[in-house]
Amino acid sequence: MTTSTAISPTARTLWRRGRGALVIAAVLAATGMFLAYLNDGPSGVLDPRSSSPPGTRAIAELLADHGVDTTLVTTTAEAADAAGPGTTLLVARPDSLSDTSLATLRDATADSPGRTVLLAPTALSLDTLAPGVRVTPDSPLASLPADCDYDPARRAGSVTLGGPGYSVLTRTGPGAACYPADNAPTLVVLPDSPGETVLLGAPDLLRNDRLADEGNAALALQLLGAHPHLVWYLPSGDDATRGTGDASFTDLIHPGWRWAALQLAIATALAALWRARRLGPVVTEPLPVVVHAAETTEGRARLYHRTDARDRAADALRTATRARLAPLVGLPRHAAHAPAALTEAVASRTGDPAPAVHHLLFGPPPADDPGLIRLADELDALERRVAPDHAHPRGKDRPQ
């Protein structure tokens, strides 16, 4: 049966004290989750559902206005099944695909009369999807003129491009090579009978925040709107196995939930500061009970006895005796545990042999309980021989 004292708070008291903070925390949590829900729309880079700056919802809506329906897929199997006549397949991050996924896409598009658009591909994906194309070093994003006779590029004019350049090595010649940067085209159209493959060095012209710049929208509409159906392949999950080695755990969490977690963390810190100020300074209170020293000593002795800790009990007895003997024989307190000095001083005072005194004060622990009791009696007798008038109630300290 447990009893409570006047200073022990009850559950009702704790609830009364903390319910205000709990209500506030609940309100803040609900607010954060509600805001996260409102912002829980797609916000990833190149996501046609996202209206954030790096998203591509604007070009998807423009294509819809021109009669082109956009279907978002996230697996290679879906992309391969959707590829076919009357379809443009856009691969947002081809370099992130595994070798198996790349081979599946190659087989699906090899005999397709549609168009395949690869965004910022390098040798990681081109060796499978467009062999015979050499990749040149990246160039910075810039406003580049078309500088070619390719009708879509000529009509669009200057656009925002950059990234890797492409040089065709093994084909008879590209269908188009436009927007050169550092003497390498950043837009290449490869005629693959019966379809074609478009290599775009940088996907930035498709982003919401850049689509209205220069001729970006015009070029994007012509590249992606050549067929009535656009399949937007945004790799995720097991398909995107490359190019993500540096991603941290937080990068895998949806931005809406990261924003909600940040708000909750700030709210929790503010609530903690508020409650800490309400607590005020520490107030001392008297103990509800008084425990006598003799009772504490007796309780410790029982613990020693219960665990057979004769070594600890003997050490406690000897340490206390040495501390009392040192000033009686004229030694400073710091010399109470120096074997040579204390043994010589006590032996000269009592006339006992020095080895016997040393064994009594610094010897090994007794082997059994009777030996521990004899040690306590001998220590009492030694103290009485050193100072006959120095009485010490050893009986209170003796292990029981």
C-alpha cells in the first residue's frame, strides 16, 4: 500500500497544472497538421502536378489547352506500357534509373512510332537509350539562340538551356542539333525509325518559374505536344536507384510534413520556455520525516549483511576508526589512511606490535560474519587503548 505526503502531487493536481499546456499543444499540433494538409500538394522538382517554382504544372496546363492530355507515371512498367503511337514519353530523370529499367524502356520505345524526350541524360543512361552519343562537359544555364534549321527551335527562338552537350558519333546524322553551348548542342533530335529521341541538356525551361522566359514555353509546347498523349515519367521508389546516394533521411520526407514538423518544434520550444518562466525560483521545504543517524547506520549494515558485502562493511569500520585515531595520535587527517605513518604512531602509543596494528587497520576483509564481529570488537579495543577517555558507542555501528 502506498501513501502520499503533503508534498506529493496527485494525478488530479498534475492534470490541473498541466491541462493548459496540453490544450495549447493540441491546438498547435492540429494547426500544424491542418497547414501541412493545405500544403500537401505535390511540390517535387519536375512534377506536372506541382505549382511550386521547380514544378511543371504550368506546361501541363498549357498542353491541356492545346488538346494534349498528360499522364503521370512513376514506374518503368507503367512508362513502357504507355509508350506507343500517338504518344510522347518524357523521362524526367533518366540517369537515376537502374540498368534493368533502362533496358525495359529501350525495348519499349525501340519500335514505337512515338517520341521519347530525355531530360539532362548523361552517359549513365545514353549508353542504353541512345548509344553512339558522346556527352560533353556541362555548361552553365544561359539564354542560347537556336542556331539551327529545326522548325520548333527556329520558331521558339532563344531559350534557357545549358547542362551537358551532345555529339553524335555513330549515326548518319542527327535530325537536329540546336542551342550550342561551348561548341556542343544542348538540344539534339535523333531520328529512330519509326520514332525519334530528343535529348535536352537541361530541364529548366519546363519549370514553372522559367516557362514564361524568352521562347521556353514555345519550345516546350512543340517538343511535348507533337502527339495527343504525353506520358510524364517521374521515376520514384525502386526504379530510381542511381543518383540518390547523397540523399539524407529528411530529403525523403515530403516537404509539407517537414514544414509541419518545423512548426511543431518551434511551438514546443516556445511552450517549454513559457512553462519554465511560470515555474519560478526553486523553493526549499523541510523534510517530512527525520531519520536518525543510528537508524541509517543500522539500515546500511543490514544491506551489507543481505548481500554478504563483508569487504565493504570491514572497509567502512576501518576507515572510520583510522579517521578517529589519527588526531588522537597527533597525525593530520590526511595522514589517517597512510599505512606506515598511522601504524607507527598507534603502535608507539599502545605498545602493540606494529605488524598486528597494521593487520588490524589495513588488513584483508574477514572471511565470515563472526570474523567481521571480531574485527569490530578489536577496533573498539584498539581505540580504548589509544585514548582510554575517548568513548565511542561502537555498538550502534556494528553490523547486525
